[in-house]
Amino acid sequence: MAGSELIYRGHEAAPAETTGYSPKPSKRLPWLSRSARYLLGEHRLLFALVGMALASALFLLAPPPRPAGSGAAAEAAAAAARAIVVSGGGALVSPHRSGMGGAGAVVMRPGSVGGKVPLGLRRKGLRIVVTGGAGFVGSHLVDRLMERGDSVIVVDNFFTGRKENVVHHFGNPNFELIRHDVVEPILLEVDQIYHLACPASPVHYKFNPTNVVGTLNMLGLAKRVGARFLLTSTSEVYGDPLQHPQVETYWGNVNPIGVRSCYDEGKRTAETLTMDYHRGANLEVRIARIFNTYGPRMCIDDGRVVSNFVAQALRKEPLTVYGDGKQTRSFQYVSDLVGLLPLLNFPT
């Protein structure tokens, strides 16, 4: 076996060399990232990206178009356009002054020089919720807000409100009516809240004696969305006053356990909550203490003196006067009460 070859395990013969082997060529541009090499390979994609970059640069560097007309007229138009309308009453604030911490703001009241909105500019409408907006006072407030060009959401449970008071706004895209009781929370995106929801006559509030929860819910909504809040309170917070006329610093002469006290104390509590939210949550609030109001849409049987006189006169009955007839009241027509608008819109 001289011609044979013994092969032991682990001592296999080395493979024969192949003459056709050549090492793999190194990659081009090894210092570039994989994404960059892909872009260089895809020429069309690269050209598209370069074109978009050039177009963006030309757009940013191009000078703004000059307004038509002479330089003085163009500057006057630009100055008028910079005016900012800050309230529905037509007050204007110059942005150049109002930026200095508010101390240098120049407010031009209606009727003053430059106090009108420049021709061609329209006041931006607000989104406003009016609770109790289908009631006597609330419906007149809604009318004024709609005339001003605001978007109004009426929230009412129709305990004393009537749909007939706001039916003339149906079909207006800026008007919305929601049947809801404010003692249950509601979430709305609004700029201002007018909280009028509360039975205000002795005939009604004895059947629905509490109104604190509704105020608390609406204050929570105002805090959540950053809205201004107006509470309609009442002269009844003074109770049986010993001072005539009553000034705002007078605290009143109250009976917290009387039959009528549910209304008086409910409003006093609502005022307390409103001021607590102002101090604790930095909420912008207003409080209006309303006295005896009369006018169209008032309920003929609400038990108050004006409506009683009107109802008895219509029935050709003698007018009933309680007591010795020496009582005094402070009356106001409902259209005057809608002065709530500047109260909420003008700064304190």
C-alpha cells in the first residue's frame, strides 16, 4: 500500500488553491452614511429635494408686496388695521401702548376722536353662554348679544323660561338652545358666561329654593375654559335694609331662616363663591345686584308688584297695595338692565 495515502481524522488535506479568486472591492465613499449614499444613488429624489429647498429660500427672501396707493395712504390704512377692538361697546386700544404692562394703554371710548371702528374692519364675535337665557331678563340679553354679532348658547331648563322668548333666533347659525339644568355640570368652549339661571319671584323660588350648585358648576366651567364670568345677584342680599339707598359697602340686615331667605341667602352664597374663585383661581368675574325689573316678556303671574298691578288692571280689578302703602322700590326697565354688557366687557 505504498501508493495509498493515510488520512487521519483532524488531518484533512488542505483544499487546492483556486486561481480565479479575487478580493471584493471596497465600497465607495465609506465615510458617508447609508442614507446619504442612498440619496446620491437616487438622482431624481435628490433633485426634488434640492428644488424644494431653493423654492423655500426664494419664498422666505422675497420682499412683501407693497399696498396699492401712495405711501401716506398705505401707512394710514396699516395704522387703522392695527387697531384692536377690545369690547362690544366700540372701545379701541392702541397695541403700541397696551404692551407696556397695561399701564400705558390708551382707551378711546365711543364718541371720542378715533373711537369708531375703522371702515372695513369688523369686530370679532365672541362665543357666549347665557344660563337662563329663555327667561324674562335673559332673553333680552340674548337679543342684544345677537345684534352685536356674537355666537350665543342659551342653557335653560324652562322652569320659568319660555321657548317663545327666543324662538325668533331659531335658524340663526350663531344661536344654539340647550335644554339643561345647570345643577348638572356641562362642558362648553366659550369666552364669556352670563349666569342668570335662577327663579327670581316668590311664586317660583319657593318650589325650587336652592341655586348654589348651579353657580358652582358655572364657576367651574369658567375656570376650566378661562372664560369671564358674570353673576346676576339681587338687591335681596341686603335683606330688610336699614339704610336707604343701599351702597355697595352696606352689608345688609338679613334673616337667614325666614321663608324668603332661600333666595336671599342663595344669592349671598353665590356672591361668596364668585369672589372666592376670583381670589383663588384668578378668575375674571363681575357681580350685578339687580333690583325690580319690568318690561316685555315678564310673567304676568310672578307675584311681584308691577306684574300684579298690570294683571289686576287688565282684569279691571282694584289694585292691591299691601301694608300702609309707604313702601319704596327701585324699578328699572329691562332694556336698561341689559347694561350688563359693558359691565362684563370693560376692564375693572
